[in-house]
Amino acid sequence: MAESQFLDDISDLLEDSENTTSERRGRKTKKRKWREIEAIKEKQRLRRELIEYNEFTYEDDIEEIFA
């Protein structure tokens, strides 16, 4: 009887360990995906900023040419 209880306790610990590991993996995957999304958003923001900068610079150049 004691041996059976001991084996049950060990199997419970192993199951808890596996669940914790899978939860950690799930959190890491979510974090990684979120970081990827943030990187994409940052690239888009920088691209828009560069486009705005280039448009501003070209307008100034045109004004200087025709002034």
C-alpha cells in the first residue's frame, strides 16, 4: 500500500513537472511571437518616418531650385 502511494506521488510530481514545462514553452512562444510583431511594427514605423523625411527633403530641394 505504501509503495502504491509512493508511486502515485511520483507520477503526480512528474505530471506537474510536464505541465509546468509546457506552460513555460507556451509563454515563451507567446513572448517570441509578440517580439516578432513588435519588430514588424517598428520596421513599418521607421519606413513611414523615412518616407516622410524624404518627402520633406525633396520639397525643400525643389523650393531651393525654383526660388
